[in-house]
Amino acid sequence: MKQTPTRITVFFAIVLSVCCCMQAQTINWKGHPWRVTHGGMAGVAAGNPANVEIDANGYLHLKIVKREGKWRAAEMFTTDNLGFGTYQWVIKGNIYDMDKSTVLGLFTYGPVAHLGADAENEIDIEFSKWNDTCHGCNADFTVYPATGNRKKDGTSSWEDNFHVDFHATTDETLTTARMEWAADHIVFTIMKGIQPIGTVADVLKTETYRSKATDIPQVASPVGINLWCFKETPSTDQSVVIRDFQFVPQPKEEPQGRPKE
């Protein structure tokens, strides 16, 4: 059937709209391709690509906002899998006193790439009051077991919920969050300001988890960043700015040479 100019215009408008939507769901940031969640994600608010933006400085903005009467959150995962090494984020703003239902997650998560089941292959640094259910905490470190070692109740191998006693005075507050993942241990560190990889200074909290390989993920996995709602939606719009993300692989051990005769 012959298309009229009006039908042709509408057709191309739809195609353009779909293409723009598809493009918005995949971004490149800090040397990695990221897939932005559209729809189901952690918590009680679905993900919306419109809540993930990169500004002119290259900073990542994540939001929880009410759109057309419904709350929407933000989430994205790398499409490449990263393994043992150092993961570091620099966050701008007061993440220690967000709405009680808001969670900022910085983590590795294998199941999004079909690497193990949910509650396996996950390592988290999270900032949240967990809807006031964690006895005054505002952050946590969590490790879920390796593939095939999921606990029957879906709980973690290890978790520490704690309170960071830090009073931000402006939105310019900067936090460096770091995790160093090895086969038999993980070092978690939260520091004030911007701290280069390899430097430890102005520490707010640090902890090392050591365990057998079944309790620590062993497979390279996607990296996730999300801002989501735990149990209920917030009282007001929420936002977080991630200024930087870096990953430095763990150096490979050099094979030992033959002993001299």
C-alpha cells in the first residue's frame, strides 16, 4: 500500500524514537561499555535510562525521581567482565545521610551475565540506612559465595553493616570507595576525598575479609552501579554523582625460572 507523506513522517518519527531509546540504554564511561537497566531491578522502583546521565565533566549522575506518578530508579552494568584486582569509585555528595530507603550500590555481580545464580558471585560496597532496619548503619560491605555455593536462604558469606561518623557540610563532599579482590581475601576501604589507587589516607572505614575460595567469588563478572529503593520509595527525589571509576587488574604472577645448576 502506498504511504502518504504523513504516514512516512510518523514512521520515521517512531524509528527515530526507538533508536534514541536504544542508544540511551548503552553508554561508554571510564573506558568501559555499560548497559543501562530499563525495567526490573533491585528494590521497589523500576530502572529508567533517563535517570542515568553523563555531564560535560564526564561525571555520572544517578537519580531516583517520580515520573508520571511512578517512582523510577537507576542502574547500569558493564558489558565486559572484570576479575581480581582493585575497583575504585569517587563519589560526590553526602551519601551518608540519604533518604532512609535509598541505596547506592557499587558492586560486582555475576548473575547479570549468567555467571552463577542470584546470591552468588557478588561483592558490594553500599551506602544506605536500609529503611532504618540496621540499627543506625549507613553503609555496608558484603560478599556472596562463589558459583555453586549459594546458601539455602540466599544470605551472604559475610556482611558488615556499620555507621560512618562523617558529617558532610556541603554537596562538594568527596568519598573514595575501594575494594581489592583476590582469590582468598577482599580488602574494603572508604576514605575521605580523592585518594589515588595505591594510596591509603583519611580512612573512614576499612576491613579485610579472608576465607576459602567457595566463600569468595572466583569468576570475572560485570560491575554494577545502582541507586535504588529498599522496601519503599523516598520522600523526595534522590541523586548521586559518581566522579570516577577505575579498575586495575591484579598483576599476574611471573612463572619462576629453572633453578641455576
